[in-house]
Amino acid sequence: MLAVNYSTLRNDLKKFCDYANNDFETIIVTRKSGGNVVLLSEAEYNNLMENLYVRSDPEYYKKLLKSIEELKAREVVKADFLDE
């Protein structure tokens, strides 16, 4: 995570956009008057939104966690799906 003031961001916006996209860096933009903002890539934003959606349904989230535990314990069954 990087912190940068507004003036520095404005002068080097492309560089910080590249950090966010290429390095998945989160940039905190600080402002003298307060009300800081966060710059992150669209991919990171979409990932956050997807996680919020998944976690908003307790039953689905519980099933997901159970599946992860089964995978870690190697309690999985391999299945072949054939087109008919």
C-alpha cells in the first residue's frame, strides 16, 4: 500500500495508475483538507465487490468454506463430464 499526496498523484497520475494495475498496488491519496481517497485497479475493485457479494449470503458462504476445507483435506471426487 502506498500513500501519496494529491499534488504528487496529479503530477504522476500515469505512474500511479500503472502501479495500481500492474502491481495490484493500493494507493491512498491524502489531502490537506482530509477526506482521503483510495486508488485501486478495476480488477481489484471487482474482486472486492465479488467477495462482498459472496459473503452477503451466509448459506452460500458456509458452503464455500466447507468446499475449501474438503479440498484441503483432499476429500474431493474427480468427475468427468462428457458432452452427449
